[in-house]
Amino acid sequence: MTDTADTANAPRKSRWPLWPVGIVSYYLFFVFLCFIFVYKARGVRFDLVADNYYENAVNHDAHMQARARVRALEIQPALEIDERQHRLIVRMPPEARGALLTLFRAADAREDRVYALQDIVPSVIDYGRLPHGRWQVQINWEHNGSAYYYQEDVFLP
């Protein structure tokens, strides 16, 4: 009678141990996460800073000389942000004829914009439809066969 009482109170042994199930489920979960990361990574875009990034790197010295020429000017380019009317007002030195302004967005290359600036009078650029945030203003022009380059970071509210 004691044999049946001991077997009734004793815990039942399961047919399969649980530790192999835990290990297999852990590895299956790990593989599932790997597939999720690969799926998400396929949708990430990898924009270079500029389309012609490597060409720009080769011409770095000429670019630095163009920046130095702008710093040597008596009248520097000036940017003014009119928050009420969402306008960017650009005042250029008299030497700057045929200048091109690029609004460069490091976060997304598809949002870059290029504008031709007016000569003599200040140029007004409406930025109301552009995304708010940090932009880099890049201005290029040539005068007497020399290149000029001006750059300034702005925050468009």
C-alpha cells in the first residue's frame, strides 16, 4: 500500500525534458529577428553628401581657394530670414553676377533646391513649402575668371 501512495504523491515525469524546447525556441526567435533586421535594412537609403562627392574631393584645394576669395571681399554675402512671410533674403556683393544658390539638405538629397540669384538687388526665396529644419546655403559664382564659394548653415522655422 505504501508503493501506491508514494507514486500518487510523486510528481509525474514528463515525457520530454523542457530544456531542448527552450533552446530551439531561442534560436528560432533569433533567426526571426535576423530576418526582421534584414527586411528593415533593405528599405534604408544611403545618400552620399553630394551626387559628385568623389569629384568634389579631388577639387578640394580649388574649393578652399574659392572660399578664401569670398572672405577677402569687402562686402560679404548676407542671409536674412523673414519668419513671418517665410522668405529667405539674400544680399550679394556687387561682383557676384550670375550666382547660383543651393539649399542643401543633408537629411535627404531629394529635397535639395537650386536657385539663380538676381544681380544687384537682393534675391528673395520663398521657403514656405520646404520642410522645416537645418539647411545649408551654398552660393557659387565666378568673377574675372575666379570662382567664389560661400556657405552658411541656416535653420528654417
